[in-house]
Amino acid sequence: MRIRPVADVFPKRKRSQIMRHIRGAGNLRTELALRSVLVQEHLSGWRRGSRLPGRPDFVFATARVAVFVDGCFWHRCPVHGQTPRVHEAFWRRKLSQNVARDAEVRRLLREKGWRMLRIWQHELLIRNRARLLRRLHQALRWGPYSRRDKTLVEGTRRDAEDALTAPATRRRGERAARSARTSAWPRR
């Protein structure tokens, strides 16, 4: 038995108009996956639903970091981004527009004094969790304020390490703090 395609009830122009008005509901599954990582790691200070340019998925206002959780296909992930072979010209143009818009959003955020962290969909997999956490911690540590004690960080690696290990100095004594400063960066 052969299945025949059903003819569309709308003319091509009308169908195009209808489809143009359909908007996506967002990437809720990937956002919830990152949210669970943030909660599990006890990272606080983030908010959702920001009105910044590009409408970031998560915002760390104190560190002035805007986090975008992007799909590998739609934003041309350097690892997994591929252009479909069917209707290749259409998809190449569409995906290029997405990448151009991402670059414009990055520029606008920089002008406002924000940094942008793009987290790819494949980074949310459990096997990539360590890399994701390193990137998150690094982005939050190099903000204008350190996460733990809100002291201004001068921007050098040593100053950031000192600001981040200050609570450890009080708890474990000077000897433990010295070994913490000389250990591999970033510390967990």
C-alpha cells in the first residue's frame, strides 16, 4: 500500500504567510538542563528572563555575564554544526543570519559592559560536565567582582587567586593557602 501526500488546503503564498508568524517557544529543555547544573553546583546569583540584547537565557548580574544556551544546529556549533544537503542554499542563508545576529548581540553586550558566555547543547551532556563547569567558574571568577567575597579583582591571575582563596586562608591556615595558590588553575 502506497501513501499519497495530502494536498495543502492553502495556496503556497498563504501557507508561507502562516508559517512566517509561527514563533518558537524557546529551548526550554536545554535551559532546564543548565538550570539543574547551576542548582547542583550551588551557583547562585543568576536570573532568567532578562531584557538585555539577544534575551540571554541566564544572567549573572553581579559578574555582568550573560549566558546563552544554544543548539548545535541552529547556531552552527564548531563541533556539530552542519548544513543540510536538502535546500542547501536556504539553510546556508538561514544559519548564516543566525550567526550574524549572534555576533551583533555579542557586540551590543560588550558595549553595555557585559560579557557573553555561549554554552552549546552538547556541553550539557554528562560526559562534558567537567568542561562546562570549568567554563562557568572561569566566566564568573573573571567578572569585575569575585564570587565569594565581592571584593574588586584587579584583573591579574594572582589577584583573582588571592581573592578566591581568601576564605580558605581563614579556615585552613596560611600553609594550606600557599599550596592552594600554587595548585593548578582553575581550582574546584
